[in-house]
Amino acid sequence: MTSAVSPPVVDDTASDDAAIELSHVTKAYGDRVILDDVSMRVPRGKTTVLLGPSGTGKSTLIRLAVGLAAPNDGQVFALGQEVAKLRKADLLQLRQRFGMLFQEGALFGSLSVGDNVGFPLKHHTSMKKADIDARVDELLDTVGLAGLAGRAISALSGGQRKRVALARAIALEPEMVFFDEPTSGLDPQTSAAIDALINDMQDRLGMTFVVITHDVESARIIGDHIGMLHEGKLRAWGTRDEVWASDDPVVRAFLDRKVPGKM
């Protein structure tokens, strides 16, 4: 088998231009190795896609970056700080600099659209209600849902729920937003609309976006940089064009396959 593509060398000092750095990271649960000597440097202010089939370590990499797990070996830096060395209070402060769009949205069904979007503002800031309402309206307009603050979550389509979740994820103006399978469960047309929204938001806000997906077409459309994981190894890493030009047989087999729903 052709060896994995070598990622950039990452030294022991966090780089100012990197949002996340992994230096020779290994993570295992018992005898099961999830990530095997992975090194990568995720640039700030871009969209980086972590691509690959299910069970290849994509979600584990994010858990390491936000301090929900610790590596067995190697170092993980997030926004210039070595995550495993942070005290609990410092880790909580670091997490406040992140936004997260969960695969299923994780919206509160008992709250309106506006209350869902305003939830982090209400609980993590001292903003007055009128200011929160104004910010919610601004956020909903940004994601294309102007005027829907009073609507029930149950009355939304799948694509609209993703948009509400994105509005909530950026409510506190985080430096970095993690997306967990943002087009999962959506029809091709809605998936394309979400991809377009991600591109538009990144262009306008200049935040660092990190997207977990197994959707090859989505990765091609939104990814400035792409890392492909396979069986815990980083098989490809680089710009979109560099990864798409890879001659690694594992990478080619994944990129060239027909993706369900993308005929």
C-alpha cells in the first residue's frame, strides 16, 4: 500500500497563523487506535474540511481540539494554547472562543427560533433583552431566516434547522466554528444551499471553519484546505487542489466514488 501523504512538520511551539495544530498525535481507546501519529496545521481564517468515511478519527480530532479528550502521545494546540496543559478554568475560557454546529442541530424544541439563537447570549453575556432581540434578528437575517424569530422549531424544514443552528453557533462571535456533518440527512438541493451559506459566511465573517464530513462533493465546494483520514492515518493534507491531485490509491478511491444523493 502506498504510504500516507506526509503532512507539514509541526514543531513544539504553537504557530500564530494556525487555529489548530496536531504534532505526532496518537489517540487510542484500549487496544483500538483511533488516530495514529497525526500531524497537521489548520490555518486561521479559512475553511478546513476533515474528510473520510465514518470511524476514521474525524470526530476524535475535534474532541482533542476542544479538550474533551487527551492524546496518548503528541501535542494538540488550539488557538495557540496546548489544550492538555490547561487548567479547568482556562479550558472553559478557551471553549468560549469556539462555536459548534452539531450534526442533528441540538436545538431546543420547546423554544422558539429566536430563543434558540439567543440562548448563548442570554446565558453567557450581560446583554439586555432588547439588545439580544436585535442581535437575534441580525443573525437570522445573516443566515437567510429574517422574520422567523417567533416560529416553532417543529415548523422548520431540515435546512432551516441547520441555519438556526449556525446562527446560534456564531452568536457569541467565536474565533472558530466546528461543523459536524452539516449536510447530513439533507436532499441534494438543500445540501448545495448549506454549502453556499458556509462559503458566504466564511467570506463575510472571516472566521476559522472546521468541517467534519464524508460528503466528497461538499468538501470540494467549501474546503480551502482538506485533510483526509483513513484508518486513523492522515492520508492526504493540503489545499483542495493538492488533495484532489493526489495519486494515493486510498485517497483516489474515496474521492472518485459515487456519493449517494449526488448523481
